[in-house]
Amino acid sequence: MISPDLVSGIAFWVFKALWESRDETYKLLSQRLSQSIFYASKEYQANYISRHGFIRQEEFRPSVPLAKLYISPSLVDQEVPAYPRNKSSVCYKEIDYLNKLKLTQDGNSLFVQHKHLIIKGDSGIGKTTFLKKLGLEAFSAEEDSPSGGYIPVFIQMSQCFDRDINLQNMIEEEFKTCGFPEYEGFAESALRRGKLLILIDEVDVIPHQFQDDVLLKVKSFSDLYKSNKVVLACRKSLNTKMLTHFHSVNILGFGSSQIQRYIQKVNQIQNKESVSAATCQEIWQKIGEKDKGTRLIVHNPFCLSIVLSLYQASAHRLSGRTILYEKILSNLLRTSISPGTLDFAYKGSENLIEARLGILSEMAYVCLKSGRSYFHKMEIHRLYGAIVQKRSIQYDPAIFSSIREENLN
């Protein structure tokens, strides 16, 4: 048998889950098989870090280790009263207000309090990054820490296109990929012993007609293996009321202090040296306080990274806001708008993405230029109609009228 002293990180927890279970499947394990599991455990950790441990975004080339850039976002219980809004309210100021009242929480405190969590938020706000960071922390955590003693399994629901999903099979596949012998038995053992940290992402991307069925399966699975930690991430529009034993929180993004720390980290990575606080403050003044358009979106980490990229590329000044909004929308389009939502026939072109992007980027520019954060649904319909008429686009009004309101938030 391999000495436990030689096993570190995920391999230690794998062995611990395995040997404590005393399952019949493993009572006759040979030295050779135990070594295979040991090396597969190390491969599992390396595979997880390779797939989920880096920021892979156009603004960061080459990819940046997540730990180097990560800033913990502000999270808040859904029942916490919101900051009083007005037509020109700025999101990072709302977050500052909640932080000041000590109404926000961090991920670690939530992890201690709840075994089953739902993290809700807008596109680009950091839900996926938050899940990946939880998994990375589990590898280096001590057993008595919030994420210690758990093997992280990251499941991306965007790969599912129907209601016939099997979470246990998806977990088994993660172990199979890394060469685990008897991976089915091991997954079953780890689940029964409550040794898994199951991170489920992008549930809202599943076709709308299958979402209730999928959530019901998540509920049944988490009820059956309730000793495991389960964290689910989705947009706020997804109705998760059936997950009664899950605690739901909103991920708000960054307040002003978090934005400034993020600016400092980005500049250090891009310049490969320390950046003065005065330089970071100057950037913050321009993008967070003076610029009317960008200050509405810099609380969103994804949008903030694009703003900073364009700021650096244009010699420390912001120009071409249409380019900014088009760049943001081109990255969020496939996740923010459900497939088939805007099925246009573009005159002289069959590029539907190009048609969607052109319309949505112009809508975004007009809306953000107005300085308002919220619009009535009818205002969006009218703006849409004016833009498609201006661009001479043929479309089916019946399709657009069926757009769910949450896709326009």
C-alpha cells in the first residue's frame, strides 16, 4: 500500500474517501491497482487545474492563472433589501452601500453555513469563476477548512441539450477521463461517503422546455446524496423554487474597492511589474466616475476586463463606445440570448449572429448613452422596432413578441 505521507492534495482526499468506505469493491485492491488510483488522482488534479484554473479571455493572452487575478465578489441573500434605485443608479455604488451596511457575504462563510447553494447573477458577473475558484481551493485546503476533505467535480450543463441527463454518469465520466480504474465504483463510494464538491454551472442555458425536468433531477440527486456539497450557478431569471433545500444568494459583482484592486492586478499582469496606486486611481477616475457609459458596467468583472483592455489599447483614453458594447455583446450573445430567440432574415446575408450583434450593440449603445439602467419592456420593443426598420431587416414579429422578459434584462 502507498504511504499516506506520499499523498497530497486531491490524492489524499481520494484515498481517504476510498479506504474509509470499506466497500466490497475495494477490499481486494492490489498494490498495482492502488498505484493506478494514486496516479489517476494526481492526473485528476492536474486536469482540473488545466481546464478550470486559468482565465481564458481575449484580453489576457497568454492565459492567466485564476488565482493571480481573482477578486472575491460581493454576495447577498435574496431577501436583503436593495439599495434605493433611481433611473441613473450606478451598480457599484449599490454594492458599496450594501458592503457598508455589512449585508454582503463572502464565499467561505456561505460554504460553512450551507451544504447546498444556488449562486444567481447576470451574465459575466463571475458565477463560473466563483465555482472554479471553490474547486481550486478544495485541492489545497486542510481537512478542517470549509472546502477541505472534498473532491471537486465541475459539471457544465451547457453540454446538455435534452432532459435525459444523469448526474452520476457525468461525475463518473470526470473520473474516467483521468484514468481511474473502477471509476464507477469509486464515484459511487465517494458519493455515499459525502466526499464530493459538485459544482454545476450554466443550468439556465438548457433549453427552456427541459429546465424544470433537469432541476427536478438535481433535487432528487442532492436528496439522495445529501452529505455532498452541491453549488449550482445560474442567471437570476431561472426559477429554482423547487430546490427547497438549497440556499439561494445573488452574486452582485464588484464594489469600488474591489474594482480598484482588480485594476491593480490587471495592470501588474500586463506590465509585469508593480503599478503605483496613483496610476490605478487615475484609471479608476476615468472609467468608474467620469465616463457616463462605462461606470454603469464596471461592476461586472467581464465587462470591466474589456473596458480596461480598450483603455490600454487606446493610449489611456476611452473612445469608440460602439466598439466597446459590440465587443461585450459578441462575447455574451450566445449565453444571454437563448438559441432561436432572434431568428432574423438579414437582407443579403445569412449570418444571424451578425444580425443579432448589430441590433443588440446599437440597442446597448442607445440605452447606456441615456444614462439609465432600467427600461420598460415596451421601450425595448419600440427601440428594437426602430433599429430593425433603420437597418432594413426582415423579421417575424411573432418571434420577437415571444422573447421572455428575462432575456432583455
